[in-house]
Amino acid sequence: MSKNEIRLRRQKLTGRGIERFRNYGAVLERHEQEKRIRKIVRVFTFFLIILIVITLLVIISRVEKRLTPADPAPKQSYSASYPRPPLL
């Protein structure tokens, strides 16, 4: 294993540090590929986070609908201040 490969494994690639290697083309290509992979992972992670949040909101709204009764029937009770209608 050459010194260049050891250095590549030990350190992350940066745009400025690439120029000092002998196989500049291969290292530059690898750097671009790593940038692309990082961007794809970041987009996928954001998509996953948004999907989880939306799913939680839907679940919470459905649970709330189940827990709240739908228009309870009004109670028909006579108060002490109103007299009862006479029996016929």
C-alpha cells in the first residue's frame, strides 16, 4: 500500500487537500463521488424525517377523533324551577 492510499484512508477528502496527490484524477473522482453520496444521504434523511412527522400527525389526529365523542345527545331533564306537566 502506498503512502497516498494510507493518507486517503486516514483523512477525509477535502477540495483543497486533493491537489497534492500524484493520482489527482482518481482522487478527484473519488471526492466527487463522496460528495454526491453525502448529498443523497442528506436528502433521503430529510425525506424520512418529514415522512415520520406527517405519519405522527395523521396518527395523532385519528386517535383524537376516536377519543372525543361525536355530538353527545342533549340531556332532557327537568329543573326544579320548572313544574312538571300534569299527568292525564
